[in-house]
Amino acid sequence: MRLAVNIDHIATLRNARGEQEPDPVAAALLAEKCGAAGIVCHLREDRRHIKDLDLARLRQAVTTKLDLEMAMTRELQQIALKTKPELITLVPEKREELTTEGGFDIARHFDVLTEYLKPFSAAGIEVSLFIEPEKKAIDLARQAGADMVELHTGLYALKENGEEQAKELQRIREAAVYARTLGLKVVAGHGLNYGNIAPFRDIAEIEEVSIGHAIIARAVMTGLEEAVKEMLRIIQENRS
Ligand code: PXP
């Protein structure tokens, strides 16, 4: 199974001070160097983390696969067609949410969506739809012209009861198998972390997982020790 790393929260941290560090592009290159198969970023309407310039720089730097998560707006369509990521992932977006809260409602937007996707296939950009792990959504994704579906694992991640989590995992597994029978590529993401990812290894139909928050949160903690020690080394060094 491949790993795509979402680097949005490197930008969140950078934006907290309005300065240049940490740089999401440097983080993307590091993730690629460590074996990530792709880099994911979400250019939100409010630009709360990734900014337009980040996206342009990521396009220049990323050599594996750039996946641009975006809402179905005209503005983002133009930006995506100009930037040419290898893949776009359409997600529902609400201004007030802290993160994407659920799958895309294809039934509600079917006609608009089908038209919206056409220029992407013409431009050779693959399209993924972030959906709930449900047959109906998968059928509609296929009919609308998507190449891929990203199955929403947020509910799975939230379940604390083992039995309920196993049930949700089974729903995801069945959805993955079904999507593959329709010829769709299948990835999964949202809320996946070091403690809940293991069962996904056994779902062969899921080719890739998209993970952001858990990896960036872990990186801060695992890197903190070295960062503190290095600062101490400098301030405690004998004066020259
Ligand atoms: N997939 C999609 C479609 C998302 O919107 C997000 C969050 O940006 C992720 C995956 C990654 O989720 P998390 O940060 O919880 O790993």
C-alpha cells in the first residue's frame, strides 16, 4: 500500500507566525525522500493553510505525484487546470469546519459535477472524489467520470468501540471491492493514524492512504528532542 502525505499543517504552523518556516515545500521533499508516493495539499477557499504560492512551488518541486484537494468552484477549477497536478481530489468544503467533515454529495451535484470534470480529463489530470464508503456514491462517481474514489475513513477513526470500528472497516472494505469491480482506483483517508492504520494493510483494493494530521503531529514530537538539544548545544557552547 502506498502513502500520500498531506502537508497542509506544515503551512498551518508556518502561518501562525506569518514567516517562512516551516516550509511546506521542504516538508514535501523530505516526505518524498522517505518514500511517500505522493504529496497532498488542500487549497481552501479561505487559504487558511496552503496558499497559492505554496501550490505553485509544490508543483515545481514534487516529482512523485501532486494531489490537489479542492472544492468544486470555478476559481479552483482554473487554478488546477493551470497548475496541472497529477490528481485532483474534490472535497466538500465548509468555511466553519476545522477539517473536511464528510464525503462529497454526488447525487446533489451530479449534472454540475459531470460538466465540471470534463476539462480535467481533457487536460490529462486524474480526478478523485472523496466519498462515503457507499455503493450509491461509488456508482455515481463512476457515472460522473471520476478515475478514482477516496473512501472517507473519518467515521472509522472516530469509533471507540472495537465492534463498531470493525463494522465500519467492513463497510470500507466492501466499498473498496465494489469500486474496483467498476474499474475505479481506490484510496482511503481522513483521521488515519499510527494506532488505527494496520487493518488497512489487508484491504488489497485500497492502493493508497492519504494521511496528514497524524504524521505532522508525530513529526513535531519526534523532532522536538533533537531541536531542543541543538539549541542547548549552541547556547551552552564556550564563547569564542
Ligand atoms: N483525505 C481528505 C480528502 C482530506 O480532506 C484530508 C484532510 O485534509 C485527509 C485525507 C487527511 O486527513 P488527516 O489529516 O486526518 O490525516
